[in-house]
Amino acid sequence: MQIDLSHIKIREIGPDEVELLTSYRLAYLTELQGEQTEEYQQKLRDDLNAYFKQALAEDRFFAYLAELKGEILSFGAMVIKKIPGDFNQSSYLEGDILNMFTIPVARRNGISAIILQQLINEARNRGISKISLHTSKDGEKLYRKYGFSEPVYPVLELCL
């Protein structure tokens, strides 16, 4: 599907749209990790609804969507974390980009780039000093184009 980007509308997702946030998160996770049992999906849906409701109320999360003629094509969000400071600054705000997702028929039209730029602009407006994300191989090229690179400090993980 070829999309004229001049007709795309970007808007912030509000607290009354928690179910929308949850639905797109579930679509993203299903594509990334595969189908889950209905029981697990319902529990996750309930947990995500509670998370998004609280995070939006506490202003530690924001999200944008792209729509064309009322149809949602793409979505992106950021979780805000307050990090203890160091000798340069007493505290920092960091952002983690979460579920950048474009519906399959609308991919490769530049819509994710518009959402990403909106997230970066809002992060600057909120005083966020660093943005991180996890990416698929398909998304890596976009993020590198915007200056994302390997972390300055080595990253190790322990999954519990």
C-alpha cells in the first residue's frame, strides 16, 4: 500500500485510550513472540491496562499514533525513568522506546520515522537526556539513521 505521508495525522494517545495502548502492545508482542493462550492474553491485557492507566496518570509514559482517514496505521511510546545522578547532574530522565509498531500493510512508507521523530521531540521537551530501545533487525536501520548506536557503557542482562 502506497501512502501519501502528507495525509497522515499524528496525535498523542490520552488516558481515556488505555485499551488502545493495550491492543497495540498485544499486536506487537504477538508478532514478535507468537500466539499465547487466551487465558494468558487476558491476564496480560488486564495487567497492561492497569500499567498504562497508572503510568499515564503519573506522567511517566507517553505515546503517539499515526492515522489516515480514521484508521490507525502506526504507534510508538516511551517509558520515562528517573535515574539517580552523578557529579555532573543530580538526576537524569531516561526514556525507553516501547512498541514501535506499524500495521503490516502500511510498512515501508516512512510512518514509523514520523512517530520516532515525534517521540524524540517530546523527549527533548520533557528534558530526557538519553533514549534507549530494543530493536528487531528490520527496525535497526531506521534507528541508526536517527543516531541510535551501541550503548556507551557495556550492557549486561540477567533475566530472572
